[in-house]
Amino acid sequence: MRFTVLVLLGLVAYLGFLVASLPAAQAWRWAGDRLPVQAYGLSGTVWDGQAAVVLQEGRRLEAVQWQLVPTRLLLGRLAANIQARLPDGRLRSEVTAAPGGRLTARQLRLDMPAPALLQWLGVTGLPVQVDGRLDALLQELALEGQRLLSADGLLSWHGAVVRFGNAPLPLGDVALRLEPATGGINGTLSNQGAPIDLGGALRLTPDGRFVLDMAVQAQGEVDEDTRRAMTLLGIPADGSQVKARLSGALDGTGLRLEPLR
């Protein structure tokens, strides 16, 4: 019996070695048509490989590199350390795929311009334009299909600017701390280094709907362009605090801004 078990373990180890050492390009020819992505310029192996370009529903990743994580395989999970180049940005994370279509990204780091990120994510139709650069550092992000199950980490928007036509509203450096909560995700919003003081509480549900309650007030002197944007939003220049609620969906649809009493 012991001999049989040893033989089976040896066979499994050998098959695992064969799969791991299989050239990535050859594996793609066998299984690529079953995956929801297109990959070009493959090199290396299934275990440790690269792709010049990966396309997924119009989203483009370049210089993609991956390396499988052996400890996750022992638990029945397919996981890999991944890094890639985005439009004027970078992405890296450990991504784990579990049965049922759940994807979990750990130690996720993303850095790219905010306008490029919105375009890359397919967010269109916003009533405003944005400037600045996003730096995301998430301990964990869990997805299941189109559902955002949980997120734990920090989103930093450096040099944040929201433009209403020719009226820019500078927000400085904006931070959104995300943490898992029952039935969704909670967030705490703050900023610094801007003529506008901004604070808020976010509630995000798995279907991508959100509600953001904000408190806003002017601080210090503001220039004419900023004053014009403040007037459009109903923010007094005398430093009086106003409260508002922004709600909608992460894809940019159904956005609504309303005052709170």
C-alpha cells in the first residue's frame, strides 16, 4: 500500500513538472480559445512566463509577467505573482483563482493617471473631467464575475482636480481608506493641501452601487477659477460647511449629487 502511494505521489509530481515546464506559447495554442483574454508574444513556461500584450474586453496590458505560487497550488488554488505595464502606469499583485469564479488580488499596487484609468476601466459619460494620478495599494481585493465582494487598502489620488468645463476645482491629495464590511465595503474619504477641505463616508455594495456622504468647506484664499467651480457646486467662499451626497454606480451611470440637511 505504501509503495502504491509513493508511486502515485511520484506520478503526480512528474505530471506537475511537465505542466509547469510546458512552453507558454504551446499551452496557449491548446487552451487559449477557452479563456476570456487574448495573449500575444508569449515566451517562457506556464510556471514562469511573459506575454508582450494581453487584451481583455478592450483593456490592454503590456509586458505581462507571471510566476505561479506553489503554496497556493497545494491548497487547490491557482495563483500567480503578476506584473504588467498599463497606459502610463504599472500594475502588480498576487492573483488567486478559486472554484466558482472568485478572483482575489493580494498586495495589489496600481499607479497610473486618473483619466487613463477611467478610460481603461471603460467609465464614460461622466459630467466632469478629472486630472491627477491614482496610486492604489490594496491588501486584498475580491471579485466574483462583475461583483466586487471586498476591498481592504488605500486609494490615493495625488494632485486631484475635478473640472466643470473651464472651472477647475483642485482637491489636493485625496485619500480613500477602504475596508470590508457586512454586505459590502466601507470607506473613509479625506484630503490635504487644497483650498477645499473634504471629508466623507462611503458605502459600496457588491453590485457596484455606492453612496458617498461628504462635508465640504473652503479654507484660505481661493483664485477666481476655483471660486467659479465652488459657485457651481454651491460651496460658500466664506468657509461655511456644506454637506452633500453623491450616489450612483462605479461605471459612471446614474450619478446624482444632492445637498444634505
